Amino acid sequence: MLNLTRLKSNGSWNLVDLVAITRDVLADYSTLALDQHVELSMEVDAVRPVPVFGVEAAIRSAIANLIGNALLHAHDARIVVARLDQEGGIAVNAA
């Protein structure tokens, strides 16, 4: 929560591409996922890009938290999928 508060107070709100940010976060976690024998994937139920208005660093941090938690807590998972929709919704599932 402290990190989120800092990000909110220090960041400027802009229109950012949720697809690009999610792709970057998945790339950041690719080595950890490979070590755990987990495939990372992204599905976009929308026309790309998916523009959202917010603080890029805060959005990146939130997505990283979702992916990190999926890798940490989804024992025996073989795949972690980030699903995005046109409204800027994101769901992360492990199977």
C-alpha cells in the first residue's frame, strides 16, 4: 500500500497502453517463469491497443503484483494468462 501511495502522489496521469505495459511486465517475469517451468501468456479481447488513463508506474506495479502473486501462489500451474478487455479490465489466471 505504501508503494501505491507513493506512486499516486509522484506520478502524472496520462493515457497509456495497457497491452504494452502488460507485455513489458510479462517479459520482466519471463526468467522466473522459465525457472518454474511456467508459460506466460496474454490474451486481448479487444482491438489493440487498449488505452487507459492513469499513472503508468502504478499500473505497471499493480500488474506486476498480479503476475508475481500468480507465480508465487499457483503451485503446480503450467501457465499464467493475463486477459485484457477493451474497457481496461485485466484478469490473471493460473492453470
